[in-house]
Amino acid sequence: MLNAEYFTTDLSRQIDQLGHGVCSVTVHLTDGTSYTVRNYHPDDAKGGYVMLQVYPGEGVTEETKA
């Protein structure tokens, strides 16, 4: 289980260590769904949730670009 502290400090540190643009983050939910994270801001992590901008599961289409 990941908590808010992970998203506010640990994840940012891991991305910095690996290098921006050379790593990716994928979140796997307990129901089997997975999302590749497009962007997030550490301030968007709170005690019970985190806001993540994710790529659409079906890929980028003209509809999702809009």
C-alpha cells in the first residue's frame, strides 16, 4: 500500500535519481487495471488519495487529444 508520503517525497526522489524522461511510472490497481502516469505533482497527494494525470488506456486518439 502506497501512502501520501510516497507520492510527495519518495517517488519524486526516485524519478530524479533515474532521470526525467528515461523512466516511466505505471500504477497497478487491485482490480487488475493499470495506468501509465503521464504527469503528477507531489502537492496533489493527500492523506487518502493522489491525483495523477494518466495516458488513456486505449492509447492516444484524435478524441483523447481533444
